[in-house]
Amino acid sequence: DENMRRRVFNEAKELGIADKGDVIIGNWKEGVGKDGTVEFGASDTSDGSKLLLEGQQFDTILADYLVGAIDGFSPYFQDLIFNRLVPHLAPGGRLYVIGLQPIPDSVNSPANIMCKIRRVRDACILLANHRCYREYPLDWIERHLRKSGLNVVQSRTYPIRYDHSTMVRQINVGRSKLKLFPTKGMAAEMGKVLDDLEKESLEVTRKQSDGRITLGYDYVVVAERPVDSD
């Protein structure tokens, strides 16, 4: 939306790179058929204009936590997003996909506190009638990149280290949804659950030698478009 575009532009301005490109708004879903084909030139956008970035190609595309965010805005489009991006990747160009390995429901270690926080946070989002982000595992990403005609060149993982403040930020996401709960009583009881999680997370991190727990990982997948592709 416009607020997001303005925020990104202001961040670019602070970094001194606002003049290096454009910050635009668009809908990747428009123009994509149910079979994943992209119909450029078909005027399939809501206002009859060209599709987002129609006719443009780039040597490098960075999909920065894009797949995980899709469910919050365009549910069930995740399996088609790479089909939509590939036409904008020049032959020999590379697509870098950054994502988060889904947090498991539980683990048999102190890191289980983060699993509990994730479950309660997502419950709060749903009770507020909002949609959760939905992360996808590394192997799913690699599989769908290949299905879209790209060659997976390399994949790397980066373990995530959570300290107390990191966990509290996720707890606060849940707290921010309480005002939207169906009843005040439900919000009050969930508030107590969130408070207990904050106390437990502090206890767990205090017992760690460096004040952090390790759970899951972020990943980066590098995929290349064949030079001889159309």
C-alpha cells in the first residue's frame, strides 16, 4: 500500500540510495492464470493497465521473505510466485530467495519457549480476524524454483539466535491484537498467557551462558535462469 511504499522510500532516503531506483506498488497476482502462465499484454489488471514491471528484465532479483508474506495478502498464490518472477529475470540472471524455515510446533530443548510464543502469537492474529504469515521450508522453495525452470545453484542456512528482547517483540505482536478480540474477557485471559510467556522467556534466557537460545534458521537460495531460455 501507499504507506508501505512511503516508508520504504524514506528508509532508502536515509541510506542515501533513494536516487538509485524506484519504489513502486503493484500486484504480482494480476495476469497469472490458474496454470501459472503469465498473460502479458492481455490488460488483465483491474484498471486495464500493463502488468507490474511488464517488459522489464533484471540481472538480479531479490525475493526478501516474499514467499512467507504472501499468505497475509494473496492466500494460495505461493506456488505461482516464481512463475510470475521468472519472466523478469534475464537469461543467466540470478534470483536470490531469502526465507525462514518454519518454526516447529515443539522441540525437546529450552528453545521450546519460542515454539510456544509462535503458537500463541499466531492464535492472537487469527482471533483478531487477521491472517498469519506462512513460512515455507527450504526444500519446498528449491522444488518450486526448479518447477519454474530455474537451476538451483546454491543454498545456505543461518541459525537463528533468540534473546529475550527478540522473543518479547513476538509476544508484543500478540498483544497488539488483543483490542480486536471478539470479547474483552477473552482478550484479558490471553493477555495473562502472553505475560506468562514473557516471564518464562526471561527465565529461559537467563539460564543460557550467552542469554540466547538457538532455534531453526534463515536460508538463502540462489537460482539461475538458463542462458538459452526464452
